Amino acid sequence: MPKGYWVSVYRTIADPEKLAAYNKLAGPAVKAAGGRTLTRGGRVAAYEAGVAERVVLVEFDSFEQAVAARESAAYQEALAALGDAVERDFRIIEGVD
């Protein structure tokens, strides 16, 4: 079964304090849902229309698990804490089987 991935690319971070509050809630929510953070805010080389900003990649055992984690009450609480603190491109993708 193909894995599922959360891919977040942060275009701007307007409020680092709200982002920190989100991180405190999001980390445990992701882990409880079976997610494994593969990268978070490391070095980035951006090409073409890419943005050399914070990138987060989280792996789940399946696409369905990744979607369920995003919709979970615990993650929704994290999103509420984040509010309008960032502009990001967030997507869930299915890996190659």
C-alpha cells in the first residue's frame, strides 16, 4: 500500500509565536495519528518557481491515514492556534507503491 505524505511549504511566517504554539500542538497530534516527521525547516535549495522557505514533510503509512490525521480533532486544535500566522502551501500526496 502506498504511503501518504503531508507536504507544507511556508511562503511567509508573520507570527513566530503563533507558529510555536501550533508546533506544540501539531507535533503530538501528528505522532498520535501515526505520522513521522521526515524534515522540518532544514536546508532548502529552491528552483524555478520554488520558495526557499521552511518545508515540512511528514510520512504516514497510507494516504487515508494522512487525510484522517489532517481532519482529526487534535490537529484541528493546532490549526486554530496557528490562525493566520503563516501563508503556506499544504497538500497531502500519495506515495509510489
